[in-house]
Amino acid sequence: MRLIQTFGTTLAVLLLLFVSGGATCSRRPAVNPFPPPPPVNFGEVPTLQEVAAVVNRTSSIQQLSTNTATVEMEGVPKLSATMNLSRHKSFRLRASVPLLLGSGVDMGSNDQMFWLEIPEGMTMTKTLYYARHDQYQQQLSRAMLPVDPTFVMDALGLVQIDPATVVQGPIRRTDGKLEIRSTSMTPSGMYQRVLFVEPTAGYVTDQMVYDPSGTLVAQASSTNHVYYDAQNCVLPHQVSLQLKPNGGIPLAMQINVSSYTVNQLLSGDPNLFVMPQTASQAVDLAQPNAMVSPMSSASGSPLPAGPSAYSADASEASPLSVYR
């Protein structure tokens, strides 16, 4: 079967917007106009339970919305974006790419699927790249993306620590941060996640994911942290993401958010987290030999469309993990 030719430069660049990785973005000193978060009373080397209790305060955040996001990547104009997310896997980012693609990029996730819809060149034709979460997890070692795309939700400040999965830490690093290492078994083998925690305020600043061979495959670093008094927790407003695909070139991107609306979605769209069905062709990323498939309209789509009226689950969040 013919391999997808367009799953090259265009997808490699645009797919970063969802789960990014490795080439260098322009780096500028982060300036945080907000006052620092209130200090936490950790000892010299706090217990795992103490650190988890503070980091996991973000469980009070069930939804995040912004209409003031921008996305930066090397070689691509700054993108204006809207972003909505809701625990556990509900995510939607729509980015405007003027002068490059015209009609923009649509990426999202729900309990069943994740997707990326992009225009092809300067034409009005759209291609939808998609996969079921469970099917994608079965072949992470061969996938174009080495982590589940919901990794971005953790990177935006919603990461949780499950003490039952921790195998090392917290230990005090030479830079003063606390390091915690956890593991998770997947069909592809044992993955490890390393977190760096700011000890003075108890929020995660860095996340690294290592595959079963010990290779770093995904990384997230956050700055411009803002304290949300009503939720008693901290969220970053600048997040740098990196991805190192298996056999692919490293890619990177940065998300900047001016302001968040917490525990409320800035959208009345009942299909906010439903995969779009308007693309003229589709690619199932969970298939080893992904092929472009025509999408039908009146006769029905070959895609597993998921619930027609999916609504975000606002129940109490359980620990989030890169490896779902």
C-alpha cells in the first residue's frame, strides 16, 4: 500500500501544535507580570505524600479555556489560537495560520479519539489525521508520535502525581528543585516519567518521558506561573514542548496564554469535543501503513465518529498520566 506522502513536512510541522517536540524555537527570557505564588512549607527533603498533596491541588481545575493563546514555532508565523480543555481527555485547539494555510488548523481529543485537521497547501482541501487512543497505545514504539497527544494537557499544568507509580524521589537536585520518577507499563514496554517540582511553591516546572530503551522521547518546560486563589493552585502561562519521534526529526513549539478562564468553557458549541467530519480525506495514524481514505458525506463516513453529542466530563479528576 502507498504510504502517506503528505505525512512529511506539513504534518511534521503542524502536528507539533498538539504534542510537539525537538527543533529549536526562538528563546526569550520569560517575564512574569504576576506576583509569585504563596510559599509552601516543605522541609529540606519532603515526603512523597507531601509533594503529591501540593502538586495534585490542580485536581480542582476541571476545565480551562482561553481565546488569547498564541503558538510559536521556528519557520512558521506566530499563530493566534483558541483552546478549550476538560478532564480527562477533552481538548480542542483551533489555530489561525494566515499567509500560510489560510483556513487554519483544528486539533482535538475526546475520550475515544484524537485528531488533527489541516489544509493541504494553499488549496481548500483538508486532510484529517486521527486515531483511537486505545489503538494508538498498542503501537507506540512504531508510532509517528511517541506519546499520547493528551500529554499536552499535563504540560499545561494539570499533571498529577500518583504515589503508587513513583519509583524514586522526591530527591533534592543541585539546582534546588525536587525530582520524582514514576513508571508505567504499556503494550510497548515500561515507560518512565520524570518531574521537576519547584520546592518553594509546589508546582511542576519540567516533565520528561523516556521510552523502554531509556531514550528521551518527550519533554515539557513551563514558566510564567500564575497562582489561582480560588483553586489554590498554580498554572503556567508559557509552555515549551518538545517531541523526538522514532526515526523522525526533533520538533519544538511554544504555547503562550495571556489569560485563562478556569472551570468554564468559552464555547457554547455542543460538538466542541467531537471530531470534525468535513475533510475530504482521512488518515488513521493507528495503522502501520496509513493510507489516505476518501470521506463520504451522505453515505456516511468511514471514520469512527464517536458520540454525536459528546459533552465534557466534569467529574472529579483521577490522576492524569502521559501513558493512558
